[in-house]
Amino acid sequence: MQKLVITIDGPAGAGKTTVSKALADRLQYRYIDTGALYRGVAYAAKAKNIAADDDKGLKNLCRDLELQFVRTDTGVRLFCGPTDISDDIRTPEMSMMASAVSARPVVRKALLGLQRRLGAQKAAVFEGRDMGTVVFPEADVKFFLTADLEIRASRRHRELEEKKSFQKYEEVEKDMQRRDHNDSSRKTAPLKPAEDAIVIDSTQHSVESVIEQMMHHINPKIAAAP
Ligand code: DC
């Protein structure tokens, strides 16, 4: 079967994670969550008291940082050195800090090589903000998944409740708006659809319906295998 690199970019809460995982399962591809890497940098920066605008500190931090996705019985987990940080990086504070450190070119540069190495074997679904524009401009199929702010904020609010990490709906929506603004207005690798990305608005669609729309674009590429 043709091994593709599939990219899914879009703003927070658009359903990228759910859709990317389901798509990767269906295709038996690897799923790679690049937001987790930026969250990993944010986590390590906080642990070492490095401010989100301290480029020198961030550069040194990234140079020594050992972030690694590890397959375990409970799914793929993110390790920083020997520590599983998968749960610690999912707080509202880490979301904001990841958005802040991700605007720094030193951090983006440090993570670029790692992401490209993860894509070298192809057969992977990459989720992020600049997968189709910067990291994999030659990706086989690129999607940009979006949804209305209220839908995205209420999905995120529900997710946080499920994890017993309570935050008022209004705060979730405000944080999301700030993060969207940071991520799309930064100079380096801003959040935007690649010119050749297929834009899908999930506001009115179920996960299954989004996957079907995606498969409609992926199947011909698979069929075109030599
Ligand atoms: O996808 P996420 O919410 O876990 O991402 C956290 C932050 O990381 C997001 O606000 C912006 C940044 N990010 C990025 O700049 N580029 C990526 N490819 C993925 C995430």
C-alpha cells in the first residue's frame, strides 16, 4: 500500500486530535501530535524557570531536551528524559505557555529536525499548526480542519471537565481566542492553511463524516501506488 504523509493543521479545539487518531487507526499509520512537543518544551521551561521570551535559555534548553514518543500499553506517551509528561502537559497553563514558546524561532528551529525525522518513514498522520506549510511542504495530502469558536471552546470545556480540570466556559473561550491570535499572528510559521490544503469545517459534522470526507481525498492517492 502507498505510504503517505498526511498533515492536519488547524486551530485549537477543531477536533484535530480525535480525527487524526481515528484516521491513523483506519490507515494503520502512526499518529504524531506535534503540539505535544511544544507543550514538552513549555513544561521543561517552566520546570527550569526559563521565561517564554528568554531565547538564550530556550535555545540551551532545547539543545539538551530529550523528548520522545514511546508506545506503551496505554497508548503513545510523551517522555521527557525518563519522565512520562503526557498528563502534565495538558493543563490550561501549559496550553498558553506552549503557544508562547512556539512563537520563538529558536524553539521552532530546534523541533523542526525531530519532526522531519519522525516523517522520514512516511505512513504517518501529523497534527499541528504548520505541518502542511513548513514542516512537510511536500506532504501527500494536507488538511486544514477548523470549526466555529463556540463549538471549539465547548468541546475543550467538556474535555477539561472529563479530566476533572475545571475551568469556566468563558475562560476556556477567552484562552482559545488568545491562543488562536498568538498562533496565527506570529511571524515564524503562523497558523494558516497551506495553499494546497483541503479546508474542512467540522462545525456541522461528526467525526465519522469528517473522516469520510478525508478518505475521499486520500483514497485516490493510495490507489495511485506504483
Ligand atoms: O495542538 P496543541 O493545542 O497541543 O498545541 C499547543 C500549542 O503549540 C499551540 O497553541 C501552538 C503550538 N504549536 C505550534 O506552534 N506548531 C505546531 N505544529 C503544533 C503546536
